[in-house]
Amino acid sequence: MRYWLMKSEPGDCSVDDLAAMPGQTVAWYGVRNYQARNFMRDQMKVGDKVFFYHSNCAEPGIAGLAEVSRLAYPDQTQFDPKNRYFDPKATADTPRWFNVDVRLVKKTRPVGIKELRTYPQLERMRVLQVGNRLSITPVDPREWEFIVRIL
DNA sequence: GCCAACGTTGGC
DNA sequence: GCCAACGTTGGC
């Protein structure tokens, strides 16, 4: 069992949007970064725990708990020329991009990045490092436990 | 809207 | 394979 943090722009898909989806589940399409793709394709298993994080917004931070509900499969948006995530170099035989499905476990109180930075226990957390841009990062089990306790 | 950090692209 | 130019991310 692994732990992850996955960023979503609330203007795109907020925790409330996720809660309103059928099965409270979303296909995590649109990732176009190889490291993040590899995490999904090579490491994520059904049942892995996920912090649902709001990024690029007024109140960035953790907004919910979620879990991986389907193993990685080819990201359908890469094949659609009209889609913003279309990749002309991807084919059905050799897909380049993959995504898992993520299901909401529960919405939490918002835990802002400012608050996260106040805890020495979290100072090495990937998402708090300067210059971090990865939209999917592994979370240390101790970091997960700590955050779950302060929710 | 700014801008630092980082990833990707492509000419050489 | 180097690296400058360019595009994107995301907190502020």
C-alpha cells in the first residue's frame, strides 16, 4: 500500500466536483509529465491512498481523501484531435499516456499549504519543496499518518 | 499578473 | 549529446 498526493485545479475538478461525479470517481486524464505518468502506470495499485490537493487557486491545499480505484490504462484524451490533451505521437498500439481512476473517500477540512508548512514533521514533504511542480508525488507513510491525525 | 523553477524541444 | 529557447506550473 502506497500513499500519494495528487493535484487538481479546482476550476477543473474540485473536491466538490469529484463528490458529484457518478461513483464519486474520476479518470485522472491529462497528465503529460513522464515522472507523474510513471507513478500512475508503474506503481499505483487499487486501494492506494491519495490526498486530493487543490492547486493553482486562491486556497491551495489538501481538500479530501481519496483512493485509487482502477489500475492505469491508456489516457483516452491523447487519441482525440479535438481534445486539449491530444498527442499526435500517440497511437492506440503505442499509447504514451496512462491514467488511473480515483474515488473520493471523504472531503476533509481544507488544510492549506501555509498550515502544512508550519509542521516540522512535514518539512521534507515533496509538495512543500521549493520548485516542486510534479502533479503527483509519493507521500511518506509517516507524513500520511500525521496529516490524517490533524484533519 | 508576476516570476522562479523546471521540463521539453530541436538545431547543431 | 549539448544547451539555448521556449512553454508550463503554481504559489504568491
